Amino acid sequence: AQTVTQSQPEMSVQEAETVTLSCTYDTSESDYYLFWYKQPPSRQMILVIRQEAYKQQNATENRFSVNFQKAAKSFSLKISDSQLGDAAMYFCAYRRLETSGSRLTFGEGTQLTVNP
Amino acid sequence: GAVVSQHPSWVICKSGTSVKIECRSLDFQATTMFWYRQFPKQSLMLMATSNEGSKATYEQGVEKDKFLINHASLTLSTLTVTSAHPEDSSFYICSAESGPQETQYFGPGTRLLVL
């Protein structure tokens, strides 16, 4: 079974600084997807970034980028120029490459605080 | 991104009653919908996966007779908590995808409080 581990229950960053959230996963598959989702206090899950395992290039979305190390099974999220609105719970998630109905396996989450 | 709605956003009910939660994909057809449960400060726990027109697949430990899931159309799935008890109080979230390799989009969640 696949597992996703986020070893940092809490992180904090100063506004405008950069922070990196860690995520490791375990799988025997060679093709899969990885995601970072953000859950602010409203509890709405918001997709931050998505990475296909077959792509060597790290995904980026504006201030958000990932460091995908397939051999190490590591998928960290870097947030640059942190903003107060980035404060949220961040979940790393894994998904198999299946024909239908593939579930997301979530990590335990990292609570990010952004200090003004 | 795609929009998924849930209704109601929160509900309070008496113990022993049933509660129905709706999940709708507003701007795409959802071949598969997922139902999650989340306790405070914890991760999401998958309860079941539903495909349009077929029976839901429940995760181990989830009572299918208690949590009834119906996915009658490509834009609507419902979760009914039958004979609710206080321990069923939680935050329930649905997600939907338009295809097997598409991103899952989440609804805003439903807070259920059973008195």
C-alpha cells in the first residue's frame, strides 16, 4: 500500500520569506501523480500544484514550486515570497495511475503559519 | 479550476435522524466522486468511491448501511448518514473528477453536528 509522510506537523515563515514543506512517499509503482493541496481555515481544499512522475521537470505555479526527487521518493513544496494568505494546512497527496476511480492518499498535513 | 458544490454547508440534527448531503459538479461531468471524513486537525479519510450508475465502493471499516451513497447522475452524488449518532459528528468533504487521470476537485465541505 502507498503511504505519504509529512514529517513537519507545523512550520512558520516570515512574510516575504521562503519556506519549504517536506513530503516523502512509498510506492512500488513507476507512474503516478503527486499533489499539494492547501486547506485554509475555511476548510476548502484547494489544489496548489500537481506533478506527473514521468516528468523530470519540476512543476511550478507562480510562487509555488516543487522539488521532485523520484529515486528518493521525495516531493517537497517551496513557497517563495510568502504571503499572509498562504497560512493554511498543506497536504501532500499521492495517486496511482489507474484507468478509473483512483484514490488520493494524503499525508498527515503541515500547518503553516505566516508571521507579518 | 473546476467547481464542486456541497449542500448543506452545515447541519445540526437530533440523534436517530437521517441527514442527506449533496455533492454537485457544476461545470463538468464527474465520472467518479469521492467522500471523505475529516476530524479537527487531522487528515482526510476516504470513506467511499462512487461511479455514476454503479454501487459505491466503501473503504474498510466504513459501514455501508450507515453511510448510504448514491451517484445517480454525472453531476450529483449524495451521502446519507442514517440514524445519526453524536460520534458521526464530523466534517464531510466530497471530491469529483471528470476522468481517471484528471485532477480531483473538492467541495467546500459539510459540518455535521449530531446532538
